[in-house]
Amino acid sequence: MTTTMTMAKALNAGLRAAMEADPKVLMMGEDVGKLGGVFRITDGLQKDFGEDRVIDTPLAESAILGTAVGLAMRGYRPVCEIQFDGFVYPAYDQIVSQVAKIHFRSRGRMPMPIVIRIPFGGGIGAVEHHSESPEAQFAHTAGLKVVACSHPTDAYWMIQQAIAADDPVVFLEPKRQYHGEKAEVDTEATPPPLFTSRTVREGSDLTLLAYGPTVRLCRDAALAASEEGRSLEVIDLRTLSPLDLEPVFASVRRTGHAVVVHEAARSLGMGSEIAARIQQECFYALEAPVLRVAGFDTPYPPSRIEEEYLPDLDRVLDAVDRSLAY
Amino acid sequence: MSTLPNETLVEMQRRMLRIRRFDERASKMVKRGQIPGTVHTSIGQEAQVVGATMALGDDDYMSGNHRSHGHPIGKGSPLGPLMAELVGKATGVCGGKGGSLHLADFNVGSLGESGIVGSSIPIATGAALSSKVLDNGRVALAFFGDGAANQGCLYESMNMAGVWDLPVIYLCENNQYALSTPAHTVTSGVIAERAAGFGMPGVRVEDGQDVLKVYEAVSAAVENARSGGGPTLVEVITYRYNEHSEGLRLGTDYRDALERESWVGRDPILSFRKHLVDSGVATEDEMDQLEIDVLAEVEEAFEFSQESPFPEPEVAFLDLYTDNPIGAHA
């Protein structure tokens, strides 16, 4: 069955499907129940599944994650919503010190099937602490898996797959796309496995690598470049830990050029790891250094100038030009 | 309270009015796109803010939160640089880099604000520790809401303050909702009573819409702290009239319309005006003039914010480090 959905609706439908499929799935977070979340992602779920399964928690991120660990130990699959990216740090200790390590520490006896949903990224004109991209900090932490959706169809399937996964998954949702582009979501299709990247546009001159909010940007860049006779391949990484780079290596071996695009600050961002792996695996195929288009190495700026901070079409196309002219 | 000079009483009303009109203007500016993002207004909570800030001395410290327009105004900040900060201008108190969540006027003892709920509580505690070590008699006050009352760092801080006898006041601005979540559904027991566990006094001001009641309670806590008596937790019951933040469209009523109406019916500014007139502190004409003066101040602040230049985008790279070694970004 095909339904037209925004990303917000797709996530809501995906969460609903996961709750229907498994009574051990719980939602918890600030304002997620009666209100349905500030972005309305859990809208209607408490009404339909009850207060024991969709839990309005106190404003206490560390305790939200810690109690999720206890629930997971007793067989539940908690889905914790962090209201905004910048609010995750009070929970950082629980995530890094407990969630990520318990399966390992218990020698595999104690799985941690927790999903940590984080609306991330900028572009909505928000105040400080509301536009951050913390993915590298989690991807750097062994024991966590990290994924980012970029499209309503992926959002619908990936959230269900993340909940069904037995490992903890940091699930990043590009908040500026929640109520943006709609898509026809086939709720009976067979989705690709969760921890796989996907080519969203084929091309032969250069490989653009993106995830979350920058996938749309790179699709637009590829379209613009095609008018100049350049053929850009766009790969949506989808999974940041583990990385699924075989399709990336295959692409770069064909194109010889790669540009990674993310909103997070450039230094030690995802682009750094991806560039390192590409040069290791595709060294003789590369015709130019792997370039990165990213946020600047500063705190996220006041929203009035966020458009200058965020990667945009010009910066992506400029990097494409520089790579191809190398 | 009858011992308070008339000019102090009128000043309380002036500062409450400044907060109200400033935030009404800010709300309008958000809706007109003159302020990027959003703001969290203190409308409805003016008595709680002014009662607390005016109980502090000029040299005392305070730390704020996400709803902190009122705090610097209550402590006497001029409005122009605050309004300019909301708009993101170079003349703002943080040079336009802070915005609504960082209306931090360090000139009036502000230690800054933060949108991370609860995070400025330990900072005020640290300032109080410095006061104790330096023995300089300066008191620190941390403003936080009922939502933050459930964050662990409050209790980490209260324990330190208790065991070290720090001159700090933990002021819980209980407006009864953490965004949409009613405090009573997520708060075990009474917030003020939690003080007992740390061996410090806990005071609950049930009528936080009465500026004198708040002033009295906080003044006693300040006096106690200044004289070496250690920390106090003060919980003030109040109410915000507006949405959690301006322009936030939640599309659902988590608050009862009658509830809001009943709080608006005991408006702190209108009641205090009546009190001032009835008790002979001021005449109706004087109160009318005060309204006119404050409106003019806010209008002037608005003009200042509009005439001021925006910072150059390059400023985004400044001040990250003391030596600003941010290199070229190829």
C-alpha cells in the first residue's frame, strides 16, 4: 500500500508499526506522550498504546537513558527521544559509559536494544543548542551504531529496523526535513538492510557522499552540475557506524573523485574518516584528494547567519570544480 | 515590607513593566520576522523575577536559563543592548552571537544563561564558592524552572553548597509546566521540601504573583547567605501566560483555558499597581506616567536595535580561543 507522507508522518507511522509488531517496544522522552513530541513525531501514540508504553518523562536526559538501560536489561526495547540534538549531552555519560559498553562488558549476555532518536542539524532558524550535528561523537564510540535517514521512505523503514536491531542505535533525523518534501511510501515493500549505504543518483565524473540533511543538497548539486555537462554520482551513506563503504569504493574507483558533504564541523568529522578510508582503498584510482564540504570549526552560529555556516549548493559545486580541476 | 522606601516600591513596578513591555515587543518582533528563531518570554512571571533580582545587591551574581529576558532587566540592565542582542546586532550584550538564550549582561552580575536546562545551576554554585574563598560577601542566585528541578546537577550543586555552606540561593521558578508537561505529573513531592535532604532551608512562596512576597522570601535567603548562613532553596509558584516559546505551534491544549484565565486575573503588575495606589505610595496619574515612560524606553530600545549594525560574518570565527588561531577553511 502506498501513502504520501512527510518524514514526520513516516517516522510516526514507522514507530506505530514497530509498537504494533512488538509489545516490548516503548517510547520515552520529554513531551512525547500527551503532546506527541515538539515535532509531533510520536503524535497519537500514547492515546493508542497507553501511558505505560509511551512515557512522558521528567526533564532529565541522563535518567531517561539510564532507565532505558534497565528496561533493556529486562527485555524491553526502549525508544528514547532526545528533544533537540544539543540536549543529548546530559545523557552522554549513560550513552557512552553504559549503553555502548554493556553488551561487551557482559560478554554478550546483555544486549542493549535501545534506539536514541535525535532530531539533528540546522536550517530551521533555531536558537543555540538546537541545530547541532553530534554524529561523529557517537560514531567514534565503539558499541554504538549510528544511522541517519534522509527521505520519508527511509525514515519509515529505518526506524523500524533500528528498533528491531539488538544493538543500541543512535537514530539521527534531519529535523529541517520533518515537514518538508513528501514522498510516496510503499508500506509493503521490502526495504534494504539497515546498515547499508545507497546510491541515490548514478554518475561517472565524481562521487558525492552525504547523509541526513545533505543528501537532498547533493541531489540538487548533481542536478545543477548535470546542466553543465557533469555527471555526479550521489551516495546516501545512511549508516555512519558501521560505515558501508564498499559501494563508495566501487564508485570512486570509477569516478576518481570524491567529495564528502556534512553539516557537522569539518575537523574530525565523518568526512575525515571517510576520506581516510577512501585513500586507503582507492589510492591508485584517485585523481584528486578527497575534499570535504562541512560546517566550520566553530560552535553553531546564531541562526541569522546559519545559511553562511551550512554547506550550500555553491560550496558543493565549488568543491566539485576544484576536485575535477585538480 | 512597609519599611521599603516608596521609590523602591515604584522601581519594582517599573522593572516588572519593563519586562512585560520588552517581552511583548519581542514576541511581536518574532512574529514579524525581526528576530531570527524564537524567544521565551517572562510574561506573567514578572513578580517572581523582580522580587528575586531586586533582593540581590548590585555586586551579587545570578545565573539564568532559557527564559531569561526578565533576569537582566530585573537586575537593572538597560534595554537597548538586550533588544539588540535579540536581533543579533553588534551592539547586543553578546555582540549578537548569543541571541535570546544568552541575554547575558555581565555588567549586572549575570553569569550567563543557557538553553540546556539546569546547566547554569552549578555555575552559580561555583561563583558562590569564589565568594566564600574570597570572603567578599557576594551572593549568587541560580534561576531555574520546575523542569530543571528534576535534573541531577541541581542536587549535585545543592549537596556541595550545603556541605561547604556556600552563599547561594537556588530559586525555582515553578511556572508549573516544562514545555507541555505539567510539573505535578513528573515531580515527586514538593520541590521546596527537597532542601531538607541537604540540610538547608527550603521556602515555598505560594503566591509568586505578589512581588513583595517573593522579595521578602529571597531577601531573607540573601541576608542569611551573606551573613555566613549558607544556601537556601526558594520555590516560587508562578505562571507563564504565553506559549513555551513564541511562534511554537503545538496545535494542542495542554493547559486549561480557564486555568490561564484565572492566572491572568491575578496579574502581578495590575495587582501591584493597585497596591501602590491603595496604599498611597503613588497616584493613578503617576502610575499612568510610569507606563508611558516604560513604553518609551522599550520603543527607544527597539529603535536602537534597528539602527545598530549587524556584526560582520567573520566575527563568527572570533573569540573561540584567546589567541583566535582559527585557520583558513579550505
